[in-house]
Amino acid sequence: MQPYWEVLEEILIDEESLQRRIAELGAEISRDYADSDALMLVCILRGAVPFLVDLMRHITVPHTIDFLAVSSYGRGVRQSRGDVRLTFDLQSSIRDRDVLLVEDIIDSGHTIASVLELLNARQPRSLRVCALLDKSERREVVVPIHYRGFEIPNKFVFGYGLDLDEYYRNLPFIGVVNLEKYQPPE
């Protein structure tokens, strides 16, 4: 696998900007859920994990966490195919809970719409979406985003949880992939 700097076209969102915005989101969520006794953060694996960890450090109200995994991208695929498959389910009930779905990026909207439909059927008290990145130019399905980190252009991004063929999730920034220089692993 190539070193990240060989495929990095530009840093779209630097580490300082990410952390500042996440702190702001945490404060906003804390205010909005100040009276909740049943807040649960549901993280969509794997890309949203770094975002969840940093976000929950800034949420001052008591909350629990759980995880689910869905698949909508194939290896080497650069955009969602629209077909969504649940690969790991929640371990806790969300019935009568205030659920905040934590996602790394929303582009076409197909994945998050499917997840919202699945979770709504489980009768949460409330269900909201917190997305670090919103690629609204690609939206094909209208989805509610209650807490938005950044709106980004229609560019292929990686870093801070977002992968490039499962690599580079560890980068502390969001970068744009230089598709002309990127060589997928064999």
C-alpha cells in the first residue's frame, strides 16, 4: 500500500478544525439532550469510530453507546451502490430511548435512510442523525441531518475514520484522494 502522502491531493479539513467542530457539536447535543435520561449514541462501524470517541468526550449528559455495521460499499468502489446490508446489529434495545445515530459521512443518503427505517421500527423515543461530513451534492434520498460537522464538496475523501480500501483510517485529518496517483491494492 502506498504511503498516504503519495495519494493525498489536499487536506480538506485539518485536525484542529475537526476537533473544534466536534467540541461544538458535543456542546449542542448536551444542550439538546439536557433533560434526557435515556440518550444512546449508535455508531455505524467502522468509519465513525474516531468521530464517536471524540464526540462523546464532549457530551456532558449521561449516555450509553452501541454499534451497528452496514455494508453499502464494495472493496475498491468509490461511491455507494445503494444496496444496504446489516452486518452487525445492536446489542441493546432502543425502545423508548433517545437515539443519536453517529455517522462519518452521508452522500447519496441511501445507507442512512435504510438504517433510519430499520431503527424507527424498533420504536425509539426519538431518533436523530449526527454526521461528521455531509456531501449534499450527491444526495439522492432526502434524509434528516440534525447535527452536521462539515458540508464538503463531491470529492473522494479519506482519513479520520474514512478508509481508502480499508487503510488510512488513523489519519488525524480529512484528505482528498488524488485518484490519478492512487493504485488500489491487488
